[in-house]
Amino acid sequence: MHTALIETLLEYEVRSPAHFLFNIETAFHDGHHVVEERLTITPSMKVRNFCDERSGNRFIRLDAPKGLLSVNYRAQVELMPAPVPLHLDEAPVTGVPDDVLRYLMPSRYCESDVMSRAAQQLFGQLPPGIGRVRAIENWIHESIYYLPGFSNSTTTSQEVFVQRAGVCRDFAHLGITLCRALNIPARLVVGYVHFEEPPQDFHAVFEAWLDDRWVIFDPTHMAPIDRLVRVGTGRDAKDVAFATIFGDVQMTRKELTVDEGDVTPTPPDDSKPPALTVVTA
């Protein structure tokens, strides 16, 4: 059994009263078990928590007054990754479940409709299945240069394809787009994972729907994907932003640490949610 110790510190200068939506807590997901977690908000204020039942994403909402805002999240998580079979088939469109169908559609950052010709030229002749998605993953890794600061929050997968550079979010968006263009449902996953080379940050990968299950792929090859602690799952980055802010706000600090270790398994108690402690000071 593998464990991850996670800490996130976000600080903001709030120039006028603003509303925040955070997605930084460990998601409710079968791949891991939250042993304990603690959320500290400074200054003291009312905090609202809710969970999107479809994705398992957990959200924090708050109204921050003018001044400094600090958000600190700490968690200990046991990872329980499922093995991935060597052979998995693609599903025909008619066999895609209703709740998965939306991951076949183009979205803001994943223009699979306009990338269809490129996807067919590159991968259309490959045998359908997990091997074809592996080929997409490897092509992105070999063809797109990992370059922090090159792209921005509005960069789309088509732009990444043309410019041949980006960061993990861009790599994942391109993987999603190429899969969808081949009628393979795909979606974005963002989470915490330990990198051998700091600085630590949120990491983005993608999942493809194969043989009635979601399978994770990481075109960056930067970290072991079976050690990713899931935070957000969605169509693209608009669904899984770690912070969505309504107001005049400037981020002044963002620090993430992810430490790893081996632990004795603790059977999860499915009868109650994780023991989240919320402190406002």
C-alpha cells in the first residue's frame, strides 16, 4: 500500500470583496482512501462545501473580505490503484453509456471536431483499442516539447498541436482531443503527485473509456500515474480549475508538497465520509 502526504498553501491579496470556488480537496474516488484531512482558512469566515455526485469533485465556496486570504489544505491519502489489463477494446459509439457520451463531444479546450482529419491521418489506420491510445500518448510525448510558460490559460489543443509546445494540461488536452476525434470518450484528470524534480504543482493527465472502464494516460511521462491522487475530473480545464475567482484578486503565493511512503493498509469505512476538519482563524 502506498501513501501520499499532501499540503497545499494558497494566498491571495483580495482588493475588494470577492467570491472564491476552490477545487483542491481529494476527490471521492475508488482509487484512494482519505485517512485524514484538514482545511484551514484565514481570516475566519463562513465556508460552504459541496460535492458533485457525478464526478466526485469536491468544492469549497467562500466570500472573502478585502485583505489577505490564506487557504491551507493537508491530507494523508492511501492509494489503491487498479491494475490495467494489456488488452482493452474501444466501444462503438452506440455502446457508449449515456453518462459517458458527453466525453465524446468537443469542448472549449478540446476541439475534436476540427482536429478530426489530423487524428485520422496519424492514428486512423491503427488497430482500435488501448494500443491506439498508447500510440497517441507516446506521439504527444515525442512530438510536443514540455515548456513551462509557453502556453497560457486560454491555449487550446489545436494551438498546442500547431505550436508543438506546452505543459501537462496542454499535453492532456491534446490527448483528449485526438481520442474524441477517433470516437474514443476521453476526459481530463487533475491531481497531486510527487515529482522527482521540484517544484511540485497540480498535475494534469487524461482518461480514455475502454472496455467499460476509465484508463489513465500521461503524455508527459513525468510521474507514476498509479500514484496520482485525484482532485478533479471533467471535460477539460474549465471543469477542474483549482480556483475560480469572481472579483479583483491577486495570487501572492502557491506552494504544493507531496511526500510518499509505504504504509500498512487501513480498510476504508464506507459508511461515513473522510474526516475533514475545517478551521477558520
